[in-house]
Amino acid sequence: MAAAMLIVGGAAGGASANPVDRFIEAYPDSPWNSSGKGIFNTDGDRFYVKDAKADGYAVCIDVYATKVSTGKRGWFALCNSSGAGTVKEWNLDLKEMTLVDIRAFMLDDGVTDFGYGDWVSTYA
């Protein structure tokens, strides 16, 4: 996660003009795949991170996408450390019809990341 920018709060942005809005989901690798998940909704470029277990770990997603503000692909880590049963939401305002890749992982003590799941992709 060295090259990632950690985002801990939501950001304002614009709505999607995607003709068919989609959701994609990413899960941490086993045995943490039931600890939570990351979700991307093309409608409004919304990202959600759900923490499903009281295990002391944060659930995070890596996002590799193109923001409108820069026009360049960037790598961002979005984390939910609010505890079991919580969902955090972000809106990153992505450039339309550009590739969005996400993968979920776990985070311990705010420093040690592990349990990286597979990348999943769609278009903004």
C-alpha cells in the first residue's frame, strides 16, 4: 500500500451518465472474505466499505481509477475502521467511461495490510 493515498472521509462529486448503472463487489482473501467487502456503484461513482465482523481489523479497498479533477489514473485506499456492522461511503467523481479497478483487503493497527482479494473491474 506504499503508493496509495489513504482517504478516511467522503468526498463530494458528480453523478454518472452511464447508460446502465452497475455494482461490483470485492472481498478480502480467505479466511477474511466474510469480514467485509467493498462495493462500487457506477451511479454517482459511489464506493462503500462494509465491516461485517467484530474482529479488531479494518476493511479497506484499493481503487485504481481516473478522477475528473486530475484526468489521470490514480491509486486510492478507502478504509472503514468504524467497527462491525458499519458501512462508509465515498464519492470520488470519476471520469466517465474509464476503467475502475477495486480489490478488498484487511488492515490491522492502521499500518499492517493483509488478506488482499482479487481485483474486480468495471467502467465509471
